[in-house]
Amino acid sequence: MAAEVAIPPQHEIERAHKSRFDRAIGPLLLSPSVILLAIFVYGFIGTTIWISISNWDSAITDWSIADPWWKVYDALFHMTRFQINIRNTIVFTVFMLLFAVGLGLIFAILLDQHIPGNALFRNVFLFPYALSFVVTGVAWRWIFNPETGINVLIDTLGINWVLDKLGMGPFAPKWITDPRVIGDLGSIIPLPDIIKAQIGIPAAMIPVIIAAVWQLSGFAMAMYLSGLAAISDDVREAASLDGASMWQLYRDIIIPLLKPITISCLIILGHVSLKIFDLVYAMSGRGPGYATEVPGIFMFDKTFKVLEYNTGAAASVVMLFMVSLVIVPYLARSMKDV
């Protein structure tokens, strides 16, 4: 007697077909994005890296690899101008993060006290972040060096006019036109022979840092406000019952709880500062003696003005590497926590 073949119910057959369809439709829907990402992100990154080790240093295309292949990078890092760019980027990033995140935290704590006009101050502090870096750069250039702006601003809005009225005297024509480097480490500690740039704080970079802090501290404030809103009132009540003062509450409990927000702010704003271009270009450009030039401006000049494509591409790769030093550890940690 032949064995009977069991036929699965119709709904199980339909479920199996649907499951296979779902597994096939997912990659199909994602494939356009994956293809575009591979071409316009990783493909262009690979092309830029290839150009950076090539002999393409003029308007004539030359894809041949330099001999040795690191020749362009060696020349780049021996270039005093590029060393100044790296110094400016580090100074800008460190001080911008310190003051933008610090002020953002202070503003958020003040607004967390539910002071009168809370909504108004919240909008006032956050408004600068809605502006473009170009607008911010032009406006602050007029404030610090009003001679470059409209004549009316010279007598009404310039920072030197304000300082003069306070009895401190005008500082013109300094600020963004000041070529000095404050606290040059080369006069204190011996530096390697490869370092030709003065290692210190360029005076002309201080106004640029102030402009960046003015614009980006509102973003940090908004991040901290979202973190404060997520902290339960039970935490505050428990601290109050234990006799903790307002200072102790924020210092010992709330601020430590905001550590993930602080890390996020540092990562996001650090990423912005390491590849900054438009704010510096609009406000001060290269500055006196490249005092405010950053790798983004260097790359723009070498690629689109001098047509040294391999040097410009090498500067782009260095910028990518600096940003990666900030982003990749953060992403790796985030994926590990998932």
C-alpha cells in the first residue's frame, strides 16, 4: 500500500511564499540606496585617495601613482602653511567645544529653573543656530573689524567702539587682522625640526571662536534641555529629601546623568569644527600669515585655484582622517551597546 503524501494546508503554503517574498523584497528595495552610496560616497572617497597619491598636479590629467606613493603627503606635512592649518583647526576645535558645550549646559540649567520668559529666552538662545555660517561670519566680521562693513557700523556696532566707551581703548586694526601667536610653545619646549609653524593660539582665531560659540551653543543647549526633560522628577525629589542643595543636585546627580548628552554634543560639534570652512572663509579668510586658515580653505585653494589636484586631495584625506578619529570610536561604541 503506497504511503500517503501529507499536503500542508493552504494557509501554510501562502505563509511560506509570503516569507520568501519578504526576504527577497527587502534587499531589492535597499539596492538603489546601496548602489548610490557605493558610487557617490565610497567611490568618491576611493577616487580622492587615488588622486592624493598620483602625479596629478596641474590642469593636465595624470592618474599615474607618484614614486614613492606617499610623496604628496610627505611634502604636505613638511609644508609650513599646512602645519599652521592643523594648528588652527586644533585650537578652534578645543576652545569652541569647551565654550559652546559649557555655555549650552549653563543655559539649559538656567532654563530648567522655569524662570519667567522661559520660552522667549529659549528661542533667543537657539536662534543663532538657524543661521548659516556665512551670515554669521559676515556679521561678526563687521563687529570685530567694522572697517570692512557698512560705514554706519563703524560708529555704532563695532566692538572697538564699545571697548572705547568702556575706557579700554580701541584695538583696531587687530582682532581678525592680528598676526600674533599667543603662548608660542616653541620658545618654551624644543619641537621636532619638521615643525616649522608656531605652536600656540593665533590671536586672529579668537574672534572666529567667539562667533562659532555664539552660533553653536544654542544647539548644545537644546541637546541638554532634551536630556533634562528625560530625568524623572523622582530623582529631584529624592535628592531634596536627602537634604541636597540645588548646587549639589546638579553637580552630583543631574550633570553626571547628562554624560551621554555631553558625549553626543562633543562628537557632533567636533565633527563640525574639524571640517569647518564657510564660517572662517566668510569671516577672516586665510587671515594674516595664514593665522585663521584651516584645511578646508587650503584644499579649496590647491584644488580650484592652483589646480594642484593631488595636494588638494591629500588635504581632503587628512580632513577625513581627523573626522574619523572622532566619529569611528563613537560609532563602534554605539554598535557595541546595541
